[in-house]
Amino acid sequence: MTGRYFENFMRDLIKETSPAAKHERILEDSLFKLLSMPYPNLSARFQKAALDLKQTVVGKTWGFTHQRNPRINDFTLYTGALGTAFLLFKSFQVTHNSNDLHLSSQIIKACDSASLQARAVTFICGRVGVCALGAVVAKHQSDQQMVEYYLAQFKGIKVSEDRPDELLFGKTGFLWACLFLNKNLGDGAIPSTFTRPLLNAVIKNGRNLGARSGCPLMFMWFGQRFWGAAHGLSGIMYVLMHFDLPPDVVEDIKNTLKYMIKNRFPSGNYPSSTEENTSDLLVHWCHGAPGMALTLVKAAEIFGDKEFLEAAIDAAEVVWNRGLLKKVGLCHGISGNAYVFLSLYRLTGNVEFLNRAKAFACFLLDRAGKLISEGEMHGGDNRYSLFEGIGGMAHLFLDMVDPANARFPGHEL
């Protein structure tokens, strides 16, 4: 397997046609057959494929053994059992199959026991995610007792000052979980008095390092000033934009994003960190243009600034040209990169972005299995997980059923 991505040979816009249409290339190529389908038909294909993948993921990550003895080694949303629970909850939201909701709840309960000693304090990698998702699933089950249990557990988690500020392992990942709860349970679930001290600490840290970095806000993780969604600026800025902030902090956020736009690569891609600002290689959600695009879309939506929308579209162009990665997952794969186009479609209503998301998703639907089996594509270090493996592909397919409401798990709200 050579190179980071496949050459994108797909056309921007492929008109939907009836099954009787006589376009030779479409008729002879299974991928172009998918791309030419009327969307309701394609949506049904995505849903069927997603449910088949979901069954595989459940079988491999939970299965009969876990049902009898539900001990879990990895409980996290990122690579563990909570990712399976999240996928089941997404499936329930699409199909309204109560069996999915029940199984999601059972897996969350096992994750609850497995995560009691966890040190991470974020939605994606910590016990915080277990409690937040547990409360939301319990609400859908009309189990108020369990909602209260998970909320009490959530509020009892302490986030120390020495925690980093980023999304995967730090304070911002905890704040994202607070936003997730308020979105799904109501704005009073996690009051501002609970989040304000942590929010102030993140802003203070960002300003202190920013003063030495030439950027209004800057953050350090493992000795580097990262820019990406997972560990750096774009992920942190996304979360901060959802809070009611003083005008001077809002200006710092805007100017931080403008600093990043000004200092992007000539290609339109973004450095992974200030320390790695000469290596224009990564076009992943975790590092590079994809994660930044999602944040810029939110900035354009909140601030109404044309510069942010134009920069988001520029980043999406990088993803279109270099984002058909030789990996399948959400964090650093095609599944995650497809959400860039879905996010822009949701904001603008421009069907070109839906067509690009459809192209990436159809590429996976048509070719991922074969390419993985032939060693031309990486199925993920944790093959059945949400963020690295086919669990993320299943989630994308479920979102393609209703693309106007698609959200990147753990990043978009």
C-alpha cells in the first residue's frame, strides 16, 4: 500500500437517473451505478449496508461472550465498546428499532462498571462519555431514575487544572460532553455555573500561551502547539463557540481562526502544529483541513463572516482532492472526511457538497471491503471501532440516510 490517498477520479456532479438510463460508463461500473441512483434508492442502500455493518460490529465487539460475562477492556467511544453503544443509538434514531436502544443501554451499563477508575475526562476517551451517553439513552427509554444516576455520576467527575485543554483527553472534551447533555436533555441539565470555571481556565491558558505565540489563543499538548480537531486549536475553538462568552473572548476566537487561515499552507491545507508547519501531508479529521473545515463551518454559521465560509470551502477543496484516504475510519479516514461536505451542505444547501459526500460514501460502499481484503486500504488498527474502523463507516452510512441532519460524532453538535 503506497501513498496516503487514492486519486479522486469521481465527477463533482452526477445526475440521478432512472434504472433504464443508457449511460455506458454508468452501466459498466458499479460505483457509477450507485452515484447515478435517485437519492431515495441510494438512501435505502446506505441504510441496509449500515445495518449489516452494525450487526458485524456488535458481533465482534460485544457478541455472545460479552452478553454472558460483560467485562470490557476498552470502554471508550474512540476504539471501545462505547463506540458500539453510540452506533446502536444512532441506528435507533434512524430506524426506531427499540432493540438497538435496549442493547445500547446494556453496553453502556457494562462501560459504566469498566470506567470507574478511568483517568480521562472527555466524551471521546473518558468516563464522561459513558455518563453523558447513558443519560441520553435512558431519557429515550423513559427511565428517569437512570437519567438521574448518570447525571449525578457525570457531575461527580472532577477535572483537575493540570489536564490539557484539547478535545480527546482534556478540558474541552469535558465541556463538549456538557453541551451534548444540554442539547439532548435541555439547557438546564448542566448549568453555566458548572461549566464556567472550566471554561475560564481554558481561555486563561489559551491567552497565556497565545501571548508568546503571536496568536490570540494557543494551547500545548505533549510539547507541541497543535492546530487540529483532536488535540489543538480547531477542536477547542469549535467548543468555545457554543458558549455565551464576553465580547473580548469572542474576538479572540475570531482572530485565532483568522490567524490560522492566514498561516495555512499554499495548498489550502493546515499544519498539524506550529512545530510541524512545513509538512503538508495530513488531510485527516484529527490533523489538517477536514477538522478545521468543520470548525470554520460553525464559525460561518455563528458569526456570519464570509471569510470563514470561504475558508471552509477552500478546506473542503483540499479534502475533495486529497481526502479519499487509504483508511476507512472517522479520525483519519474517508468516513470522517465525508463529514466536511455534509457540514457544508447543511449550512449552505448547495447540492454540490451533498454530491461530494455521496461520492466519498459510495466509494466506501462499493469498494472498501474489496480494497481492505486486498491490502490496498487499511481497515483500522481497531477494525470494528467507531473512530478507527468500520463502525465509523456504518455511522456515516446512517447519516447519509438523512444528510441534512448529519453530525460528526464527538465534534459536531
